[in-house]
Amino acid sequence: MMAEHHADILWLRNGQDFLNQRYSRKHLLRFDGGIEVAGSSSPHIVPLPMSEAAAIDPEEAFVASLSSCHMLWFLSIAAQQRFCVDRYADAAVGEMGANAEGKTAMLRVTLRPEVVFSGAHQPSPAQIAQMHHAAHEACFIANSVKTEVCCQPVMHMGQALS
């Protein structure tokens, strides 16, 4: 085994009407580095007020995990190839629906990374596409799921993003 990664999840009933399903789905996600984040079911799945719209739901966390893993690999690959990245932003989207077995699942995650490079050594569009492909192939999370993961980079050649 390479490594273990831990997350503690804590939910408390706090006197709510559990048996009639009138309870909050808000809970606490605590990660091994010490950060705590509010979690909840998605308001798309469990209506408000039983869900907490401001909290992270599992579907959002799944999309963010794929996006973050891809970004970390991309940054590493760009650095290895001596391309200086100044900014990386991704507006990732996950699409839910019925899978081939008729179960609700995350059918597709589309990454839309926008990367700004600086310096004289600038990658070509083909090199950027190759780095994204290599990042996808290396991503531990993408290698762990059945969901189709797409990457649609948004390229701004020689332009700074505001």
C-alpha cells in the first residue's frame, strides 16, 4: 500500500425528527490535515431546509477531487517541462443521470482548465493538450472511477486573465 488518506465524517441528530425524515443532512467533514468543512446532501437531492446549500455535497466534492488531482499533475508536468504557470483556474462540471444499470450516477465530469503561462518559454496548443492528457493519465482519482472524465482546456495564448 502506497498511503492511507483519512476523512472523518460527523453527523448528530440533535433532537430532530429522524423517523419522519425531517432532519438536517448537514454534517462535518474533517480531514487528516485538520481542516473542517461543512458537508450536506445536495439541495438537488434533498430539498431545503433539510439540506444546507452553503455546505459541500458529495457530488461537488467528487467533481472538485477530480479537478484538483488533474491540476496538481498538470502543474508538476508543466514544471518538469520548464513552462512557468502563473495561474490555473478550472470551472469543472459534473453531470448526474441514470447509468447503463438505471442507477443515478455521476455520468460525466468535464474539466475546463484555463492556464496562464509566463516567460519566454511558452507551450504551443499541442504541448498544452499533451500536458493535459498526461495529467489525466496520471491522476489517481481519474484512474479510480468509472465516470467518464473529460478535459476541455480554455486557452488564452499570450493573454493575462483578470
